Amino acid sequence: MSSTDIFDSVSFAKQIGTYLRTELMAVAEPVLQQALHDMEVEMRKRLAVAVLGMVDRSYDVRRMQDKLVITVNLSAMGKRDE
């Protein structure tokens, strides 16, 4: 450090960098949590619509005398025989 420097600029830069990172993370955390929650809700809605669409096209319900017969067409759901 020269006689004209009032403070150690390298040390100051490290300290301010650490402080800013900590503060920014604290501010960003609730925003990121909300964004993650919103994305999860939207993805669940889209998944539900896709699954219901597959199920709607892949089953048949009919009565046979005193029985209710539900037939599920697995190939329409993208399921193969194993």
C-alpha cells in the first residue's frame, strides 16, 4: 500500500463483493421461490390436461347386464405390451 492510498483497495473489493453477493441472494431468494412455485403450478396444470386428454381417448365404459365394464386401451395411452 502506498502512502497515497487511504485504504487497501484489494481488501475492500473482496469485502464489498462478499457483501453484495450476500445481499443480492437475500433479495433474490423470495423472488426465485415465487417463480419456482408459479412454474410448478403451471407445469402441474399442463400435465393434468395432457393426462386427462390421454385418458379421455383411451377408455370405454359400458354395461353388461348387472356389471359395469371399463376397458382401457393402453396403446392409445402410449403403453406397449411388455
